[in-house]
Amino acid sequence: MKNQKEKISTIRTYVLLRKALYELLTEKPFEKISLTDICTRSMVPRSTFYRYFEDKYDLLHYNLVLFFADARLTPDVIISTDIASLKRFLSILFAHFEKHRADYVKIYQLNRQGVLIETMREFLIRIFTEKLTEARKNGAKLKIPEEIFTYLLAEFYVSAAKCYLEAETPYGAKEFVDGVTGICE
């Protein structure tokens, strides 16, 4: 029974910390969010935070990994072998953006001049590199060096998100994804 309670407690802690960071990002730039802010908002003691994460950057990375896992980012999507899988992935991603558009617009506006966008780009490169390692195990090969490919791919996703959030006339997720993937067809 104790092991079950520990599992529930762990899940609860992760959820509280993720939610706290998300809420704080809608209120102020990432670089102004302190560990104290996160712990206070989540009601998770600082010592408990450090059991799970090194710092707020580690928590942000964890959030991005889960976000892309939920959106079903697969090695096929990364290496773009299948336009249909890329379209499915982007549809899930931008449907999520559309559902939470007001929050993401706030987060973007508060952080467009800060470190968050560049930090997210760096984390995306890490995530894509891990997915490419998976793809290589299954025989996939790139035509350009991995460092260039992952940087350009991360830049593509960051730029697509910025374009979506900056649009004066908001696009629906489907319309936006059709436009973006139309480039690839």
C-alpha cells in the first residue's frame, strides 16, 4: 500500500509543478520566474522540487518532452519520411495551441524578447537528437549532418509556433497545418 501512495504522491508532485510553471509563464517572463515562485504556486516544498528537478530549466525541459510525447512525436515525424505522420503530428500540436491560444499568446508576448524561446529551441534540438538516435537504430539515414538538421527542424517548429501566435487574423489549427504542410507537398 505504501508503494501505491508514493506513486500517487509522485504523480501529484509532477502535475503541481508543471501546472505552476505554466501558470507563471502566463504572468511573467521565464527569466523572472524564481524557484520560490514555482514552489509557492505549486505548494511543493523546495526540497521536494529538488528530488525531481535540478532547476526551472529542467522542469521546462520535462514539460516539453511530455508535450511532444502527447503530440505523438515519432522518429518518422522527425525525419519526415511520411507527410501524413507529419500532418497528424502538427494537427495535434496546433489543435492544442488553438485550445489554449489565449494562454500561449500571453506566454509568447511576455517571453518574445527573453530567454524562453532560445531555451525551447535548445531543448527541441535535444529532443530531436534523441528521436534521431531511435530512427538510426531502425536504419534511417539523414542526407545532411545531424547538427544542421536538428537545428533547422527546431527552428521550423519555433517559427511555425511564432507565426501561428502572431497572426493578426487567427488561423484555425486545420487551416494552419494545411498551409504549413502544403510547403512540403
